[in-house]
Amino acid sequence: MARPRRPGDGLSLRERKRLRTRQALVDAATELFLRHGYEGTTVADIAAAADIGTRTFFSYFASKEDLLFPEGDTRVQAALDAIAAR
């Protein structure tokens, strides 16, 4: 009997660790935003809650805003392109 596919199947150990760290950052940020609000939460707070260094945070996200709205610029540009094409 085949085991069901899971997210991360076929990825290297390094890629799976990177995905886990990224998700830990998102989870930590979500919890801190709920408790302290967006403005009351710093990148340092998020990194500490995810048990990584602040510098490592920036390997995953350029800013707190990027964590909250990943690929925001890409989505906005896609919307603008779609409107222009009409």
C-alpha cells in the first residue's frame, strides 16, 4: 500500500528544512500579531519565537510586510497587467 504524498515529498533535506523554517516564521508571526498586534511585533520578536536569528529572518523575508503579504508586488503587477490588457 502506497503512502499518501505529503508536502515536501521529493525535496532535498535542505529544501524541507527551509520550508519548515519558513512555516515556523509564519506561525510565530501569526501568533505574535494576534497577541501584540502588527505594530507591536518586531522582526526580532518573530525570529526569537521561531528560534532563529534576526539575520536568518531576512534570508526568508525582506520585511515584516513581506511575511504578511508574500509576493505582494508580484500580485499587484499581475493585476495591473490584467487591467491593462482589457
